[in-house]
Amino acid sequence: MSITTWTWVLIGITFAIYILVAIRARALSTGAFYAAERTIHPVLNGMATGADWMSAASFISMAGLISFMGRDGSMYLLGWTGGYVLLAMLLAPYLRKYGKFTVPSFIGDRYYSQSARIVSLLCAIFISFTYVAGQMRGVGVVFSRFLNVPINTGVVIGMCIVFFYAVLGGMKGITYTQVAQYCVLIVAYLIPAIYISIMLTGNPIPALGFGSSISADGARLLNDSSLQGRYLLDALNGIHRDLGLAEYTSGVRPKIDVFFIVVALMVGTAGLPHVIIRFFTVPKIRDARASAGWALIFIVLLYTAAPAVAAFARTNFIKSIHNVHYADAPDWFKNWEETGLIAWVDKNDDGIMQYGPGKVFAGPPKYSGTTGHYGQAMVTNVVCNDPNELYIDQDIMVLANPEIARLPNWVVALVAAGGLAAALSTAAGLLLVIYSSISHDLMKGVLMPSMSEKGELLWARCGAAGAVVVAGLLGIFPPGFVAQVVAFAFGLAAASFFPAIIMGIFNKKTNVYGAMTGMIAGIGFTAIYIVYFKFINPGANKPDNWWLGISPEGIGTVGMLINFALLITVSKFTPEPPQEIQDLVGRLRYPVERTRGETKVTTRARSPY
């Protein structure tokens, strides 16, 4: 069967499973809608957390970024994996013990203020919409290539699917759907990675093949017998040198920027509300710790393979396309060229595709709302004087990798199904945060405290409908590559939520005035910096123009420091929190021990587990 037929079959099967699961696990109460009635097994919750965590950025875009950035791309791996550990070990158990399953609820209660609740609610919605933009763009990219539909149409299809199981099932339906989506995405990611690792190096474990030498079969696949016996990364460095590019294993990004991006990704994780809420779906605090451990295992399976996938894709891509006559271009190039996500401009009129340093076009690629992709708008731009004649969207590297390596059509289609599973699972979690913030934190918590459970569910579902529409628009008009957009969301979370949460848990003296001042200043500064360089003056988005050499992806760390400084300073010179709030914070850090017939709080300072 053709790739398109296989894709229809596999996507049809997986989507049918998602919808069936949503129907079987539909939410009939607010407890099921918001927290799945706290009935999820730790292993299943770990799988759902893994699917929620590994978004389109992890599945589609991360390896693509690494393949183009080389060693500098490791900052995404370091930031996201370290951030998850930080969240699971330092924050999640305390928030779970507190008993509030949304960040705005925690901040509103901890800082004894409806105003603080509203500020954090607005931050949560802003961050979630920024994050969901990347997911919906990932959905559009997959549909555009594998189902031969415009990106816009693909985004609309994804909107309909997410709307159905997110609105019908709530957290309960989303959780069980994400379990199925994790199984699909991890199988889809590992099968081609293992396949290509064996083909290039003879080693079936991608993480080990990444550091192995190229086999005879691998050299034949790359059409270069001189590569046989050379270590893969050494060969890739040599290929880069021959093209005039920086070595793959060298770092060219300013070190301060790499550090700030890693920190922003790590601490931003702790403020991502769609991950925090997952720790409230299990029965006990001990189960929350267990599910965090299981989730880390499930996440590691993909994250250890990502650097290998990036190197494999980079090597295959360059060797299959550079110095090849356009008339002899491989089928995968012609297929992706139709989507507008890859393009060639014959600058010297020799008919040969040449890849090298520099940009193909003057200015950044522009999105065309008419055509539904970047290509048509992009090729009308003024051509640069750089020798490079090829443009390739970084987000297609993982999706195109099986085609470049000439794997069976069913493997190519499986990767498409996996990319959709990754994007839709995270999109559903983010939409849950958005509509729960609207219904539970705003309507029920602030505007209509006496609202019935039925009314709250109605508001939640109406909020979900509106959120899906906005998410779709952001997918149609994305602000950047998937992983870039997600990095912005993490930076915004770092600048807004992390200081308020961490100080709210570990400092009894932090008050509402400091928390609100810090959140507003932190997210305001970060958002303005990002908007300026990404939208107002994108031509200035260069290291020479960045403040202290810090990019928009890393500016969230500066916003976090501003937040901390204002939070601590303002809290010091304004009234302390009420004594009952200070006592509550004091009890929050100590474990609860159960004896016969009573519950008591111990005085030993150790883990809350």
C-alpha cells in the first residue's frame, strides 16, 4: 500500500481508539471532569503524564532542532528532562498534599486573595495558549504531508478530534486517551529509530548506535564507501566541514544563552499547569510519587533516542540531497516540497541542489494564509547571496526521516500517527487547564461561588469550545517552529508561576503583594521581550542585538529573577500573611502520619511522602 493509504488506515484506527476510550471514560461529575475522581493507577498515570509531557515539541521538533543545531540543541534535552525531575521531586508532592488541583487555586488560597487567583489564572491561560499553538502546528504539519491536505485543514481536523474527547471525557477521558496515545507515540518513535540504527551502524539500540561506527551497509545506504568504519559523529563532523558548516559537535551559540535557556526550560516546567494537575488524579500522595517515577521511565525511552534520531536524520538528509541534480531528486524531497516545508532555489542555474551555510531567502520565511503553508510566500522573497540553495523546515526532520532512509511505507505512516498522538495528547491537557481555569477558578471560584455542579460542567464545556477555536487559530498562524513556541511557553511559566509556587511552599512570610507584583512584572517583561524580537522586529533577532546575549527562548530566566527579586522585596516591606496561612505553610512541609482513629502532623522535617 502507498504511504497515504497506510496513513489513513493507521490514523483511522488510532483515532477510533481515542474516541472509543473517551466515550467509555466520559465524565459525569466535576470530580471526574477535573481530577478523574483520583482513581487512576500510578502506572497508567505515569503513561498519561509521559504523553502529556512529550508533546509535538518532543516528538516532532526536538530532534529536528538538534539535527540543525548540533551540540547546542542539547539544551532542550537538558532543560526538559531536568525540569521534570525538579517538578516531580520538589514541587508536585507538596501541591498534591495541599489538595488544590489547579495552580490558580493554590495561589489564590496560599496568598489569600481573589486578585492573586485572577492574575495566576490569566497567566495560566496565556501560557497554555502559547504552548498549544505549537501542538496544533504539529498536527497541521503531519496532515499536510501524509494526508495531502492543506495545513489549515489538518489543524481543523485536529481541533475536532481534541474537542470531542476533551469536552466529553474531561480529565478522566483525557487520562485514558493519553495512555493509548503514549503507546502509539513511543512505538512510532522507537521503531524507525531502531530500524535506522541497525541500517547505519548495525546496533539495534539507538542511544548506542549514536556513538558507534558506520557499517558497510550504512556506507552503502549513504552512497559513500569512505564513511565505512568511521564513527557516526566523526563522519558527520567531516560532512559539515566539507560543506563549510560548523562541526556538528561544536557549540556556536553564546554560552550564557545556552545556560539561560536550560534554566528557563527547567524552572518553567515547574510552572506548567497541565503537568502539575496530573498528580491529582491518583488516590494518595504515595501514588503521586510512584506515578512520577513511572513517568520518568516512560519519558526516558524517547529522550535517550532523540539525539540519535537527530544525527541519523542529519546524515541521511545531507547525503541524499547535496549535489544531486533536481531532476534526480529522491521521492521524499518531491513529496515534502508539495507541502511548502522544503524548498529549492537554483541560484546559479546549474540544476544541482547545493546545501551549505547561510539562508536561502532574505528575511525569515513567511506564512501564507492563502496557501496554508510557508512555501509559496517564501519563494517570492528576495533570494540571499549565500551559496545555500535549500530550505528545510526543522519540524519535518523526524517525520521525513523514515522516507529519507527508505523505510517501509507502514513505518512512515506509523510515525505520522505517533506525531499526531504526541500533539493531540498535550493539546488536550492544555485545553483542560484552560477550561478548568475558566469554569472552576474564575466562574465558580470568583464570579459565581454558588454555582451548581451542573452549571460548572456547562461552563467547562463552553470554555473548552472557545479554547479549541483559539488553539486552532494559533495553529494556523504559528509564531515559530514547534519547539521554539514551546520554549516561549516554558519561559513564560518560569517568569510567572515558579517563584510564586516555590516561595509559597518554602517561605511562610511571602505575601500576596509580593506574589502579585512578581508575577505581573516577570511575565510582562518576558512577554514584551519575546513579542519584540519575534513579531515587532524579527530582523533584529540576532545575538548581537539580544540583551546580554540572551535570546527570546532564554529570557524567561531573567523574568524569573525579576519575579523573585520583587516578590522577596515587596513581601519584606508589606504586612505578613495571616497567622493561619503561615501555620498552613508550616504544616505543608511535614508528612502526615496516620494512627488509629486520628491524624497528626509530625515535627520531623523530611519529605512529604
